[in-house]
Amino acid sequence: MQRVCFLLKVRQDRLEEYKRRHQAVWPDMLAALRDTGWHNYSLFLRDDGLLVGYFETDDLEAAQAGMARTDVNARWQAEMAPFFEDLDGRPDEGMRPLTEVFHLD
């Protein structure tokens, strides 16, 4: 299982709305994530807008490609893109995994 962690920056003026949106993620989006191999997915948001994402997957490329083929992901990414700073394009395309340097099993 591959562990993936990434950072993005949510705009200060959109923090509360971003949180609200993630309290009610569309059921078909949740199903698509599960069906394409995204497991144990969490998002953590700091008060200054720093967003830390973490998930586990058997195959990162396959999980991303699977989501890219879904209509629900295209709609979700289009709606979420305006929430982020310094992002050209969709949030899922701007996600750059961090290098894992330690893991306590």
C-alpha cells in the first residue's frame, strides 16, 4: 500500500465554505474515490489555509487515472478549483505528492 501526502493552499476568504463543502461531499464522488482505489483519505486544514491531504492506494497512477475518467470528478474539480491559491488548472492535477522520509509501522 502506497501512502500519499500532498499540500495545497486554500484561499483565506474561502476557508469556511471549503470546510462546509467537505462536510457534504457528493455520494457519487465518495463512491468514485473508493471504486478507483483511494483509501484512508483525509484532509487537514490549518487556519492560514494550508491543506494537507493524505490517502493510501495500491497504485497512485491507476487511482488518479481512474478518477480522471469519471464525470463526477470533473464536476467536483471544476467546483473546487476557485478555492485554491497558486493553482493552474484542477486541484487533482496540482497535487504534488511529498516524499516520505520516515514511517513508524
